[in-house]
Amino acid sequence: MTEATRHAPGTPCWVSLMVHDPDATTAFYGGLFGWEFHPGPQQLGPYVRALLDGKEVAGIGRLPADQRLSVAWTPYLATPDVNRTAEELRSCGGTVGVGPLDAEDAGRLAIVTDTAGAVFGLWQAGGHFGTAAHGTHGTPVWNELVTAETSTVVKFYRTVFGYEEERDPDPAVDRTTLVSDGHPVAAVRGLGRALSRDRGSHWVTWFEVDDVDAAVERVTELGGRVLEPPADGKRGRAATVADPEGAVFTVVRSAG
């Protein structure tokens, strides 16, 4: 388990979840991942940070009571200047929904949308660099953008963040890995007409677990649902699940 350090620009550095019932949600994730919680910045309303062994790994906040917004995990990409990145994003066809604004002395953030309609965050670190634990049970280890087709939205991310691209060698698979400084940081997967019209394009966060099958069983015990059962793949054994409010995420036992 490693300490948090300042992340390279474009690197996923944090994940957060806005929900209608934070108490029930923290009970679910505490039971699944062993997270504990302490208060975080309150600029967007009640908000807590999840901890493993005293190290921050994710955030959970409350949605406004009068808004029936979709509940989804949101990855944040690191930037040294959130204002400049937000302007670049706008010029490339993205939109800025919230901010940029300060999160006390922790840093500066914006909530934005890419050209395919997927929501993600921008984070300019102050006192809070982001996820402080990596590679162990209950930590975010990967993020994947699920969309209809990859070419247009990959161009958007390449232009804004300077990523390099690695296409899947199988021509029948529409998948691109985004690479920063030689390191894979996220993937974009095109589903074509199989993409849910209700959800549209969206990011999915992957969390490391010690045992995928046991984690899936625990998800159902805690009131969640299994969307894709455990299966072995390139990144390891994984399953896609949803929490009681419907937030989708993947649990994975990473290969190697």
C-alpha cells in the first residue's frame, strides 16, 4: 500500500459518488470494502472521505434532495491548472457543469462532460493529492469509459490531456487504452448499439478485491445487484455490480 503523491496530468487521481442516502451507502461500501469514513470538504453539500488503514481512497456525498440525478461513480483526472483545462475542454466540445471552484484547502475541482456525454471530474491538488492507497482490497485500480464508439471521444481526450493511444489488436473489438508517459491510465470501450440508451456513455470504476466471487456474494448480501458475473479477462478475474442506489462498478482481482 503506497502513500498519495502528486499525480501526473491526465492521470485518474480520485473517485467520488454522489447519492441520495449517504448513511445506507457508507454502510454498503463499509461492509464490502472495509472502508471507514471521516468528513471531507462541504462545498457541494455533505461529503465524507472513505479510508483504508487511515489512508483516503474515495469520496461519498449527498445529492440535493430536489434533484433526481443518476447515481454513478465519477473519476477525477489530475491537472496542474483546472481553469485552463476546463477552457481547453470547452474548446474541444466538452461542457463544464460545476466549477471550477475551491474545495477548501484540499484543491480545486470541476465536474465536466466529454463529447460523448460521459461525466468526469478535474482535480487540481492542494493539500489533497487524491487516492492514498493502491493495489489492495477496496482501492480503485482502473477506470473504463463505456460508449457507443471510441474514435471521436478518444480524439477529445487525446487533445485535452495529451494521451497516446493503444488500440486493441483484435479488429472486432472497439477498445482503446489511453496512455500517459508510457503508462496505461484508462480504457475506452465501444459497445455500438449494445450501449444502454438509458445510461448512455459513462465511466466505470474498478476496485481491487482479494476474491471476486466472495465480493460478488457480499454485494448481494448487502443489497446490491450483479450485472455481469465473475469471469476471467485481460485485467484479471472481474465482475460488474451495482450498489443499492444503482451505482455501477467493477470488482477485480488483478492479473499478476
